[in-house]
Amino acid sequence: MNQPVRQRPLSVGPLRAFEAVARLLSFRAAADELSLTQSAISRQIQSLEEEIGCVLFLRGTRRVELSSDGAQLLPTAVAVLSKLDQAVRQIRRSRGRRVVNVSTFASFASLWLIPRMEAFQREHEDIDIRVSAYDRKVDLEDGEIDLALRYDDRPSVPADAVQLFEETLSPCVSPWYLQKPPAPLKKPADLAGHALAEEDDARPSAEFLSWRRWLTVQGQPDLQPRRWLYLNFTYQQVQAALTGQGVALARLPLVHEHVQRGELVEPFGKAGRLGCPFSYWLITGPNAARRPEVQQFADWVNQQAAITRDQLAGV
């Protein structure tokens, strides 16, 4: 005889334990993540299986696998927990200090955003800014991040993304580096006597930021420098140029203030500049756009970008 279908709502605790075990395929790892004991995780999974009336995991001696019923439950569990966590974050945010969560890549944070943020915080003392600087893209739909400052081409960003400024590349060195013997640096062919700091990155943009592309445009496709200095972050290349370790193919929007202050120079002038299909973008999360503090920060970023565009025109 069939058992009657239970109508009692599921508890969140066992559902969260189920999601963690299903994602990690390990009771021990799920226990560590949720700061519980392994036996507590096992009891919660057992309780959930009794509530639903089915087996959710196939337990082996060394591995755990989802059953067919577990695989059917998992997408809904993930969606429910995600919406719950998002609602809790929004409630906490509305009851506490106003916080704007910004995602960007490390070099943009170091070279452009952070040096300017003191001015925003001076004008908006009641708004806290949390900067998450890593090179992977984040999903703005989940509500964790309010605003993203990205480096991408037009087809890869949402239609409502705001272009902050375009990319311009230019060889840059420290002014005292030009006084060092033995090799001159007056034309592109002279780079054969110098160390070149190269973008060491597997992302699609790296092709357009490479010395090989710049050298090809300058009619020197086969030139080999005295040595290569491979660095995977732009700010590292800038630091190498500032300290006289070689020539960086600098991203002018990020270093133009160094150029204006005379800390870096363009040995080939405007003739050495090269455009790129990638640009810098501002993208606001759909759930964050209505919050005044997010709009205030986005407006400030746009104002700063306008200043950068003006300064680039004058460099």
C-alpha cells in the first residue's frame, strides 16, 4: 500500500546540508564548510530523506553519488537557497550601514580606482565601499555584487553597460632609464637592446596587449629583445617600468597620471600609441540599480572617467 504524501514544509537546515553534500560529493567537506560535525550532516540528510520519502545519495565506501531523486531535487534546492540568501543580504544591507560592493580586476583597482576613492569617501562618509579585485567575471544577477568595472569588448558586455574609456597602448619607461647605457631608445628597432615587460595571460585580451602585436604594427614582427620579463598583472609591468627594469607596453588610461607627472615617459611619443578593441566598462547589477548609494557611486565613477578622457586627450 502506498504511504500518504507528507505535507509538512521542509526545514532549511537539512536542505542546505543536502546542497553542500551534493556540490562537494563529500559529507566531511560539507561538514567543514557548514561548521558542523560529519555526524550532524548525516543526521540532517537522513532527516531530509525521511521527510521526502526517498534516498538522495548512494553511499559507497569511498565516494558519495547523487541518486536519481537527489539529482531531481538539486536544481530546485540551489535556486531556493540562492533566493533566500539574496533576500537575507538585502535585509541586512537595508538595516545596517550602506555598502556598495564593487567587482573589478586587480590592475584597474590598483592603478585607477583606489587612488581616486578617497575623494568619494570624503563626500559620502555614510557609504562604505567593498572592492573585490579578481580577474574572473561575476554574476550580477545574484545580488552579491552591486557594480562591476570590467575590461572587455563591446559584444561581451550587456547592452546597458556604460563605456568609461577606450584602450590605448604605448611603450613607457622611467625617464632615468633612458639615461642608462648601452642601448639607445629612439625608434622601435632599438627595443632589441632592451628588456620588455610582457602580459603573461591566457585571456582573449592578452593578444591585443602583447608586444608582438605592437612590434608587428611597427614593422618589426621578428624583433627579439635583450630579454623578456613575463608578468601576469598590468600593475606589475608598470612597477617594473617605474623601477627601471625595462620597457612596459603600458595601458595609457591606467598610467597617464604617471606620464603627466614625469614618472614615466613615452620614448616614441604619439607615434608609438596603438588602439585596442577592448575598453573599460561600468555595469550595474539589475537588483542594485534602484539603490541610491549604488547610483551615487556609479555617477561618481562616470565623472572620474570623464576626467580621465579629458586628461588622455591632453597627454
